[in-house]
Amino acid sequence: MKGKHNHTLTEGSITPAIIRFALPFILGNLLQQCYNITDTFIVGRILGPEALAAAGSSYALMIFVTSIFIGLCMGSGSVISMLYGGRQHNEMKQNIFASIVIICTVTLTLNVIGIAFLKPIIRLLQTPPELFQLTYDYLFIIFCGMLPICIYNFYAFMLRAIGDSTTPLIFLALFVILNILLDLLFIIGFNGGIKGAAWATVISQSLAALTLMLYTNIRFPQLHLKKEDLKCSKTAFQHITAHSLLTCTQQSVMNFGILLVQGLVNSFGTAIMAAFAAAVKIDSFAYMPVQDFGNAFSTFIAQNFGAKQTERIRKGMKSAFLLVSLFSITVSFIVYITAPQLMGIFVQPEHTDIIQIGAEYLRIESSFYIGIGWLFLLYGIFRAIDRPAMSLVLTIISLGTRVILAYTLAPIPAFSYHSIWWSVPIGWFLADFIGFIVLLRIRRKVL
């Protein structure tokens, strides 16, 4: 029967259940990264280093902005997972309505602010004058398409919250294919330049949002809000606000730190910017699976936490840390060995300085992927056991360390931009250390 599929994660074998649920998360974001890499390839190879640098700088800002409402969606999803696991379906619908009101209000506000203050924001990022107009053209179009990105992510996170990670994967695959085709059409066919890349993203994301929303309401009636569900429950708003704002703050702090680092990178000129733009895409692609696994694992913990299945949580934690450690070590080895070749995908062979700088970044970061893998698991655990504030604290420690070290050491000629690369893993492991101490202290009390 429609919408009656059993997506619960509170029964059955633990490790296979986590892997089956996490796999569509991982494949989905790998698809997203494939698009990002393809987009970077098209822009870098066809439009040149200047357009690549402008798109890279824009990417950091857009990740920061979208992280705000993705954080809201993620926090809402944690609450919905707990209520779904505890079979509190009426309360779940009230929380879904509260989530819609809060997330749409925040997104529209961000949209207006972003468009109104776009030029000062670009200057604040220390964007070189020769790249200012390219960056502005790209970001203005992307900001105009903010609401569809919000709608798509809300429905994707809501489906994952009830244990369905496959449907968002299918729609994401369609979005990525359409986006790449439109990239080729607008950039090569219509000679649209960097504006063409922006329009391709907005159009494909809008279609993905509309179709996913319609599909969800038809296929999953337990998530479809009826007239009687559209009421403002004070308890629901307080619960969603507490979780969503903390998770939102965590995501925005994380990406604000990255944005500050992007501003510092920009101060070193176009070559460093271009190397960083390409290397970050590769870096994100490499460790994205452990980030997605952490988000999927958070849903597993949240459902079992709501159902009071503490033994499943303990066993799941042991399994998750083992899987993430093995994966991280394997990917670290691959990226370290192939760093120059990976940079060569995006940069023409004659730009040897850009390839060398990017390869150095990749070799430093890839040596410590296990640190970010553990950190993503800790984020997910604390969010799922009703301790979202701790995830925020760990993010502040990780990113704060990165920003402070980078801004302190980069102006010193002996360290220069190399300190920006080394500050990242130092932040990861400091946050891991604090996170494990706190988890050991509260484990008995909470679980």
C-alpha cells in the first residue's frame, strides 16, 4: 500500500541495517560531488583559471549560506526521527509543520539579505578586482534560486528521517544529470560563460525540488499535512527551534570558518585560489562518504534513542567507528599517492604551479582523514541523543582552531599559505579528543 513501507531502523541486524541505510546517502553525495567536479572541469577547462577562481570563491559563500537551512533541515530531521522511532505520529506531523514555517522564513530572509548586500560580501572576501564581476554575476543568479534548494533539502531530509534514503538518491541523480546537460548547453552551446553555469544549477534544482515535493506528498501520505495538521503547537515549535537552531548554528559556524579561510586564501592571489578551488572539490569528494555515513548513522541512533533501544545504540557505535576507520585509512592512501594526477583533471598541464600547490594541500589533508571521519560520527551521535549543543561545541573547537592558526601563521613568511593547509587536521583531532571525553562521561547517563 502507498506510503506504508517499513523504514524503521529499530529492528533487525545492526551493521547491515546501517550500511543499507547509509549507502544511498553516500551515493547521493558522491553524485553531488561528481556534479561539482564536472562543473569545475567545464569551468576550468573551457572558461579558464579566472572563471575557476571566481566559481571556487563563490562556492565557499554558497556552501555557507545553504548550510544554514541545511542545518535547520538536519535538526528537524533528528526530531522527526525520534518521534517516528517512538511511533508518535501526531506529534511528528505537528513538528513537520513547525519545521516548514521556520525553515521557509529563515530561507526567504537569507535570500533578501544575500541579494541586497552581495557586493559588500564579495569585497569582504577579499576577491581580487579582476574577478569581482565574474563572482557577482555567478552569485546573483544562484541567490535568486535559493528557495528551490531549501525545498529540495527539506523533503530529502524528511524522507531520510523516516528511514527512506533511496528516494532522495533517485531524485538527486536526475538533478545531477540534468544539471550537467544544462551546463554543457548554456556554457558551450549558448556561450553563456559563468552565468550559464549558474542558470543551469538554478533550473535543475528547481525542477528537482518541485518533483520531489509532489512525489513525497503522493507516495508517503503519513508525511502529507492535512488541514487539521496546520496548527501552531507551542511545544512543537519549541522542540524544533531548539534542535534546528543549534544544528543550523553548527553547520553555519562550520562553513563560516571555511568562508574565513577562503578569504585568507584569496589574499594570496589567483594561483593559490585556483589550486584551492580544485583541491577542495577533490578533498570533499574523498571524505564525503564518511560525512554521509555520519548523517545516516545519526538517523539510526535517533530512531533507536526514541524507541529506547540502548543496546542497539551501543553495538551500532562500535560497528560505525570500525567501518569509518577502515574506509578513511584506505582513501587516505589513494589520495596521497595520486594527488598530482587528481589536480591534473581540472588544471591544464602547463599550470604546474597550480598543480603543485593543490597536490601539497591534498597530501596534507588526506594523511589525516580518519580524524574528520571520527568527528562526523561524534556530530551525529550527539545530535541524535538530544545533545545538539555538543555538536556545536565540537564544531567551534575544530573550525576555531583552524581559523586562529591560519590567520596567526599565514602572514609569517616562513609559514605562508602552508599553515592554512596544516591548521585543518590539527582542528579535527583537537575536537575528536574533546568529543570522546564527553561521550565517555555521559554514555552511562544517556544510554
